Amino acid sequence: MKNLPANKYLAGISNVFIMLLPVSLISSFSLLASNGATLFEWNYISDELKTISVLIAQLFPVLLVVFFAQYLASLYKQPVIAVITSSVLLYFIICLQWELLHKGSIIPINFPFAIIIPIVVSFIYQYLKLWSVFKDSHLPNVVERSINLVFSVSIVSSICLFISYCLEYLILEVLHLQLTMPKLNPESLVDGVIYEFIRGILWSIGINGHIILASYKIELFRITSESLALIELGMGTMPILTSNFYDFYTGMGGSGNTLSLVICVLLFAKNKGYRTLAKAALLLSIFNINEPILYGLPIMFNPIMIIPFLLAPIAGLIIAYFATLWEIVPPIMGVISWMTPPIIGGYLGTNGAISGSILQILILLIGIAIYYPFFMRMDKLSMGRTALDSLTERFFSSEKIDTTKAIGSYIPHLSINMAAQKTIEHLHKTGDFILYYQPQYDIEKQKVISLEVLIRHRSYSGFISPPSFIESFSELGLLPELDFWVLEKAIVTASLYADDPEFKISVNISPETVLVPTFLSTLTQLVNSNALNFTQLELEITEELLIKDEKETKKTLNKLRSLGITIALDDFGSGYSSIAYLSRFDFDKVKIDRSLLLNIETERGKKLFRLAVELGQITGANIVVEGAESKSEVDFIQSLGISCIQGFFFYKPMPLEEIIKLGLVKSIDDRVT
């Protein structure tokens, strides 16, 4: 399960579903509004809204093909237009071939094909290298690219159609396999469990189980109607399993009893994205519409969430069956809309028996218990995925111009980028990014005054890698994403210790991140949404930032300081022209770089170090010396009147757990007692 976030296909599918979430929401709210209009007998408006909902829902798998094809093309550096064109074309043709697009219908709806076809198309492009057929022609660039597009799409489409026809012949003519559902007895509990299991499996791969199992539902509806007619004549009894029985006990919030999942997310999610999704989906879930959860979490094609998605409704089915059999609750009477909200549905369906509502509440609670361990696993995995997700999002946000002309000058840069991408991909496949902390120690006060946050990589075998991979993120322009990941994880973790006024963390921020237009608002929101105070946060910047955009940098730093955030100038003395910027910027702390400390064995080195300290002190900033590793270095630093030191002589970088064990930070239990 640890490898799931690093799987590029699952990551891509998850991101595509999230990007298409607005489409699902519009379709779902249109359906909800349509049913609302029906209550007021606004039939024309209701029909129009329902048509809109259906058309948008039909558009969803086509958009899935387009977006997933774009992701794969970007992932493998393939021509985006060619991969998308081939995938969409083949989606319609293959669906027609397999009789999934009936004559007279507009768009086929088949999620498995919408995912499989782009993967196959991308694989063929990658294997055959079809995007550069005419790379040395003297034709105009636009004409050349058009010819390449037509040629490559034709070749790929022909290969895929040949494979599709071979599979069809093998399955239907040779093996004589048919997609047939087992004959189910509508009055059998065992068959009811089988029905619910098959329906859940179908939904989890994007196939509407209601349509495939329509014959079973039709038979249920017939039995229900006949039983009601006999009861009106004073004859017969109501069977336990009726059409509404499944709606009210296994479909609360939609298939999979996903209202339990929505409540679980609202109560326990640490990931803000999940909580936001649950809030948006709650109203729809109350009316048993769950597409936003199916696509947004997602549940579809998610090996973690499919398990509770199958178990929760089966548990509800069995509990409700025996509760009805043992006459704890009355049987479901009548035929009521499937959109009737839970609790109300249980009350109305049992002819006003409060026990029906109580049973629904019980099933919802059991559903929460079933979903809880699986969702918490998802939530835990998601907290470490931000950097990977950002990398995935970059595939969508940047249009790469595919040209074979004048590319020679870019080859060295492309080579570096490819190496950087391989490095990051390898890191995601082999382990997780984690945070280490190195204490800054005050000799006079004899205590830790701050913890510098440092990113590390831990392999699944336990090996800790130094942060040499940061250069790879820089080559790909992903330093802001990496910084935001570190900031969020550090602030969320630090919030647990925020009630200790002496607790403080220091985070390194790259120049690229500070100059992101949304940096200030994002950081402010991050701190405000957690328990940490602004005064407990320190940002370390390098002099490289100061030479990039002096005006904008000064404005941003002043705003940060006005909030109470401490600003530290890191690596002072290691390069550029720090002295000039010391006079133009206000810093709360200046950190002397270890490179100056290495030369104090000579008289010249001592004088240079002493000068650097004096320059820092002139600004009124506190001085911290980095990299002290020996007693002689510490003694020399103390002789200059400096008490704040960071280095291996006192503490090496370590996980927060070790810092707590050493008593450098009070644990939560210690602070409570």
C-alpha cells in the first residue's frame, strides 16, 4: 500500500478525477434541482434540468479520455495533440465496435475503456517513436506537424483497432464468453448479498451497476408492486427485500452507503482537501447522490477505498434483513423516491415507525466504523503526496511545444531535466520525504531556542538520504512546491506544541517561493488554520533572494515581519554582496555560514569571521553561527560574545521523536500533566 501514491497511473487517474470534479458537481446539482422542480410541478424546468444532467454525465468519460491522455503524453514527453486525438477517436470507434455506443445515442459511457485506451495509445507512441516521422523535411513547420499528426494517428488507430478486433474474436468466437449476470432470486438474502457485491464491483470500475443489473431491480419492483396490491385487498404480506429496501439500507448517500464515508471524512480527515470535498458533497449525499465522492476522493479504481465501498452496504443489508425478519422494524412499505434523505426515508418507508429511522442511524454508524480505517490510511498517504501531486499538476499546467526545428540548443537542458525527473521519480518509488529538525542552542540560557526544519528522504529500507535531491527539484522549477510541502507539514506538526510559548521552528524558503504571487496569502492561511502563532515561525532566506527583485522582496519581508514572523538571513558570508543588503533590509537574525568558521585556524580567518559578526551586529540582528563541530570552534565563538550556536557539537539533525526523547521539546503528555 505504501507504493500507491508513487504509482504514476493511479496518481494520474486520481488527479484527473479531481480536475473533473466540477463537471460531476454540475451534473449532480442539476439532477437535484430537477427533482426539486418536480415537487412544484414545474415539469418543463424539471425535464430541461434532467436533460442537462444526463448530457453532462455523458460528457464526463470523454473528458476523462482527454485529460488522462494529456497526462500520459506529458509524463512520457509525447505529442499531446496526437495522443489525445488518437485516444478520443479510438474511444468512440471501440465503444461502437463493442456495442457500447448504440445507433442514435450521442456519447458512450465506459470508464474502463476511457482509462485503458489512453494507456495503450501512449504505450504504442512510446514504443514506436511515431512523433518524428518527417523530422528533416523542408516543409513549413505547421504542415510538417500536421502530416506527422495524420500519419501517427492513423498508425496508432490501426494497431489499436486490430488488437480490439482480435480480442473481440477471441472472447466471443473462440472462448464464447458472454457478459452475463448470475440468475438471482429477489427473495434470497444470499442472492441479495451477491447482487450488492456485483453492483459495488461494477461501480468501483466506473460501470453503472443499476443498468447491468436492471433485470434484478425490475423483478424486485414487480414483486413489490404485486405485494402492495395484495395487501390493499387484505391478502398477503410484504416481503423483506423490496425495491426501496436497497435504497434505504444499502444506498444511503448513494451506492456503497457513502453518506457514512462523507461523515467519516468530515469528522476525522486531516487533509483539508478531503474535508472541503466532503462539505461540498454533503448536501448531495443527503439526497443519495454520490458522484462527487466516487470521482473526487476517488473511490473508482482506488484499491484502498474499494474494500469498504463493498463491505459497508453488505453489512447494512444483512443487519436490516435480520432486523426486519425478527420484527424489530416493520418491512418497507410502498414505493418512495430513491432521493428521499436517510432517516426520513426509514421513517416514511416503514409507515411512520421510528425504529426505521433508528435502524438507518445504526447502519450509518456501522458504515463509519467500516470506512474509518481505510479512509485514515488514505488520509495518511495523502499528507505525504503534496510534492508528487504538484509534479503531476505541472504536467497539466505547462504546454510543451513539440517541434523538431532548432532543438539543438535545448538538448543539454533537456538532458538535465530528464535526469532530474528520473531522480525524483526514483525517490517517490523507493521511499518517503520526511522532516528532520536541528536545534539552535543558546549557551548562556542553556536551552534550545529554535528548531530548523530540514527535508530528508527515507527509503522503505530505512536509509536516510541527504538533501542532494533539492537540486533536481530546482532544475524542474519545483522548488515552490517542495517549500510549500515542507511549510505545511512543519506547521501542522508544530501546531501540536503551539501552547508552549518558547517553541519555535525555522523553515528555509527558496527565492522562487518568496516571489510566488500567492506566497504571502498561502502562508497566512496556513498559519491561521493551525494552532501555531506567527511569532513561533521563522523563515530563513538567502542573499540570492535579495538580488532577484529587491522592491518586491522588501515589501513581502516587511509584511511577514509585521505579522510577527522572524526573518533570518541564512548563509551570511558565503557569496554575493551581503554587506550592501544588510543596510537596506531589516533582519531579526543573521546566520554566519560555516565556510567562515573553517578558516579560524589562521589569523586572517579569525579577523574575517570577527568582521562578519560585527557587520551582523551593526544591524541589531541576533547572531547565530552555523556548523560548529568542535570545542575549539565553540570557545572561539563564545569569545566574541555570541551565545547562539547551531551544529553537530551540540545536536545533529534528527526526527522530532528523538528531540522529544532528549527533552528538548516537551511531549504533549508532559504538557497536559
